[in-house]
Amino acid sequence: MKRVYVAMATDVYHSGHINIINEAAKHGKVIVGILTDEAIATYKRPPLLDTEERMKIVSGFKHVEEVVIQESMDYTDILRKLKPDYVLHGDDWRTGHMQLIRERVISVLSEWGGDLIEVPYTRNLSADKLSRQISGKLTTPGQRLVKLHKLLQLRPYIRAIDTSNGLTGIVAENARVMDESTLTVKEFDALWISSLCDSAFKGKPDIELVDLTSRINTIHEIMEVTSKPIILDGDTGGKIDHFPFHVKTLERIGVSAVIIEDKTGLKQNSLFGTDVEQVLDDPKEFAAKISAGKNAQVTREFMIIARLESLIAGKTVDDALMRAKIYIDAGADAVMIHSKEKTGEDIFEFMRRFREYSASIPIVVVPTTYNQFCEEELHKNGANIIIHANHLLRSAYPAMMKTAESILVNGRSKEASDAYCMPIQEVLTFI
């Protein structure tokens, strides 16, 4: 009897999936491949149901005679192992990010004379669309809070980008591209709410002038239009007596992590480096602040991340390592190492030496000045969370300035609209 392979990468099953299985049964024995949690997490939200639960559900479907695990979006390994006569899939993958995967399937099947069968996609039904709708509806504060912790377990590293309002949140939520080398969909895993960007969009200097109440209003704006976990730039964390209350508030509204830096006094942006006075906090005092925050939190998953400013203040990697160990002993869930040097040598030295101290504690990096290094290289050298910290802000300002100047130069908006602006109808489709 001929064998038909069907892959399923969802935990939201609908009539379209049943139709696929019924069609497959017309051609032979139906084998369904269930993608692992890790494989699904490479291109969309982690599944609400784990691999074992999804296997049990699908094994109960009529006509399904065998259920196997597919380890990645790339079918190559599982197809070469099973050598099915047919692979059956909806015709929706002929275009878009799945097209490359389709081409690979056809190539592999040709090795033993197998064929691809495509059936008309069930219109008006999309597992991805339903998944996004469900994800949005189920994104309660508690569910959002735990996402970062879960993603750190499922993905090699976390990729975050700055969000400062609802619009940048929509961009960060929906930006997706296909990585042709790995046949995986790349997207941002988390949202970074930076004090620099939040202040700049409000037209204020980055000196902790924007208070926590205003920062929380920004968080709420972003939460209304996104579902991804939020990492908050908490500046210094404020006074030690206040920080536990900040932690409780952030945890209650669904923020996944707060990063606080070990500086004191009037805040000066770290990218000024030693051009301005950067005063480091006493490490034991800062450790006490971390402990106070950890003692105040309720959930296990909320993360307090210690941001090490030693390199910013002109100190050594030795100083950063000394502080990191004290902060970890105080309960910090991860460390962020920051530098304004363009070579990245001090960052790589820190990561190498910190990994000798701990192989598991997450390291956060913000490669704003050393952005010649790809995420994979940073990860291979120890980074677990990589934050692209201010790029949406920095790209928005020059674009808006060009538009404004064009209107002034031409005395009308036509040239600006033609050169720099998307049609207003498209704007109305994503808000």
C-alpha cells in the first residue's frame, strides 16, 4: 500500500486540516508528521499544546494510521527516513515564505520517484490567522509574562527590537522574512521598551525624566496591539525602597523582564561613554536592590536582569565580572553587558570569561556600536538575548524629516507622498 506524508505545524486544527487528511487517505496510508515545539517556535508563537498533546489529538483523527515527529521546518530528514510515495499539502505554499520549502520537498521526493500532491487550500480558513487571533485573545498579562522564559528554553537565542508606541509595536509584531539558508521564518521574538526611545518619542531627554506612570502608559499602548513578551528598560530601577513596588506593578501588567543598570546619580545615556560622568553604584548596594525586587515578585518566570555598566564607565572586564557574580548571587536572572566600543573585543572577552563562570545564566547584549557582528556569531560566543535597541526610532526620524522638508521645499505634499509615503489605504489596513 502506498504511503502519504502530511506535515502539521499547528495546534489550531480546523476543517481544512480534516480535508487534507481525507484527501491523503484517497492515495494510501496516511502518516502525519507533527512539528516539535522547538521547530514551531522557529517561525511563530510557541504552541499552546506541547508536542505529545498534539500527537495524541492528531492520532485520533479518522484515516490517520501513524504519527511521527518532524524536527524542523525542512522536510528533508523525515522524508529520507520514511521515503513516502506522496507528500500532500495545500496549494497555499506555492507563494510566500513557504515556497522554498515546497521546492526542497519536490527535490527530495525525486530521489526515489515520489510525488507531491497539492489540493486547493480551504479558503477563508488559515491556521496562522486563527493562531494569531487566538494568541491575541489569550494574551492575558499572565500568559504574556511567561513567554520570554519559555522562549529562552525553546530557541537558541532571543531577538528583540525597540518599540516605543503602538505603531512600532505593530511593526515589531508583524515583521517576518524567510531565511533561505535554514528554511526558517525569522521574526522578532520580544519587544524592547527603551527609556531612550520612549523619551525621544515624547520629545524628552533620556535622563529618567519620563516617570514610571508615563512608561506604563506606553507599555499599555504597545500591549493593546501586540502579543510578544516585553523587556523593559528600567534605567537604574529607582530607589531601593521603590523598586519592589515597580516589580510588582510590572509583573501584574504582564511585562516579562526588567533590566536595571548599576549606575547612580543623574542618568547619562550609556552611549556617551566617558565623555560624560558615569557614576557606578556600589555593587553591594545594587545587589541589595536586586534582592529586594526578587523578594517582591510573585511569579517564577518574571526576570530581573542586571545591566553591567563597567565598560561604559571606563572600567575593566574584571570589574564587570566581579559585579556580575555579586548580582547573580543576589538573585539576578541574567546579566546584560554593555559597551560603546566598536570592535566588540571587550564584549567577547566578557562573554568568554563569564561562560567559564556559568554556562547557563543568560547573557544579554545590545550591539548598537558593534553591529558588524551577526546574531549567530554573538550567540555562538555566549549571547542569549540580542536587542536591537533603537533602530525603529533612528529610522523613523530621518524619514519624517525628509517628508517635512519636501513639503516645505515644494509648497505641496505631492512630491513627499510620491517619494516617501505609503498610500493611506494601506495605513488603514494595519491599524
